Amino acid sequence: MDRTSSPGIVRPAVGVGQGHGAQKPFPSQGAIIASRLPTLTTTNLAHHRTGAGEPLVLLHGVGESAVGWQPVHQALSDDYDVIAFDLPGFGRSPALPPRVTPTAAALADAIERELDRLGVARFHVAGYSLGARVALELATRGRTRSVIAIAPDGLGTPLERLHQAAALMAGRALAALLAPNATQVAATAAGRSLFFAMERSRPWQLPAADARQLLLDFAQAPGYLKTVQATMVDVPTGLERITCPVLLMQGTADPLVSMQSPRFLAFVRHAQLQWLPGLSHVPISDDPQRVATLMLRFLKTATEKREYGRRLPPQRRSRVS
């Protein structure tokens, strides 16, 4: 089932589930989720929805879009109703109103509004980088069944925040320089490595079509500058309210936030940390099979834990989402 959202646009199906008993492929070449479209005139967020089962919301990092989840999208949608959003001001989603600072809380507000519009009350959520921060923010609000946070930011020291912002702005400048030749840059392994090496340890593995779109997303996202500025001062609050299972995933070769992920363990109950040896800030295309396997295993365990909690007598029942 493909329920892609884009007003007035019909797009081809991508990553349609093959059933629970089917083999889950991890293709080295994947069709792009979305092509660049004209500016939207609606406040609805663009999203790509496939599969069936419990809802699983996917959120991307600064500068990217739902395309960043493409390497694992089909494997996840075999078992879940996957809803991959373009965050406000990125991909094909309109930016937040000028008066609204794009903090993690404001971005989470926009995601919640869209989920309300889609009729989704309870959901699993996974995000990487900024998307991981937004996922954790959503978890403080009591609607999430579980959270997978890949390389979340938000607990950096002032010096770490400056380093991260400088790296992101350098990435934006490089993307703007390369954007006029995005097709040619993305067509070769060397070209993909030129731009994506700052966030991926195996950038040549990105499919050319996905790499081209992500490069253009970096160069053209209207929310980029304000969002990077917001991340420099935005600090997570209310993490102690998270009661659902949380998996933190962190690449050991991440040059941006590798020291921040372990800090969340001090604030988030039920959280566990999974290190990814040799992988970088965005490990999804570096090792899609490992990332998808870890995600699916965690999601299955979280569901089993919740169902077990429901079967316990009230006096023994812990707060299990």
C-alpha cells in the first residue's frame, strides 16, 4: 500500500511491503522516494507512506529529507505502516511561519498536527540527527510506543555546538556550489564521496538518484539556516517524562555528535545504547542491513514488552507504552 502525500501530485510506489513471511531485501540501488517539486502552497507536511501494521514515523536530519531513509524503507514497511516525513522547511514541506523558531519542540508540534490529520494516535518513531531530537521530543508527550534515536543532538557543550553548526554551514556552502552540477556529481562514487563523506562513512553506496536529491535538498532547503541557528541554543527538556522503550544508535566514526548520544542515558529511562563500529553520523546507507535488523529487532521487543505488560494484573503492571 502506497499512500504518498503531495497535493495534486501522484508519485510511483516505493518500498511496498511484501508480507510478513517474505524475504526482506536490502537493495544496493533504490528508486528515489520523491523528485523535486514546485513550492507547496499548503501547510500540510509532505510524507511518503507505505506498508501495513503499527505506525512507524521516520524523521530525517538537517538538510535532508525522507529520501535519507530510502535504504531501509522497504525492509521496515514489510512489517509496519511507515510514514516518512519531510520536516518543515526541508524536502517538499513548507517552512514554519516566520515568527516560529524551528526548535525541536516546534518541529514536533508540526509532526503531531500532521499525524492528527492522518488519524494516527499512537506510533513508533525513529529519527537520525535532528530527526532523532524531534523523536525524543515527541516521546515526552506520551503518544509514542517506542523511540529509535540515531545520533541525536541537543546535549552538546557550547564548543561542540559551534563545531556542529560550522560543519553544517560548510556543508550548505558546498552543496550550493555543487548543486548546478548535481546530476554529474551524484553519478560517480567519487562525486558522492566529495559531498557526503562528512556524514557517511561509505558515501559511495548511496544510489545516484538519492544522492542527487539529497544534495539538492541541502542546497535549497528554505528552513536550513534558521534550523541550524536554533540547534545552537536548543536544549531538550522533559526527557524524564519518557516512559516508552528507547534505543539510541551511534556510529563510532561520527565527527559531529558521537559524544552526545551517551549523555542521553542519564536523562532517559528505559534507554539503551547501541554502538555502530566504523559507521558515521548517518549510518542508514552505510550499512542498511545492520541498521534495519537492529531497528526491527528493537521494535519487535518493544511490542512484545507492551503486550506482556497488558496481560499482567493491575497491581503488577508497570507503565509500559
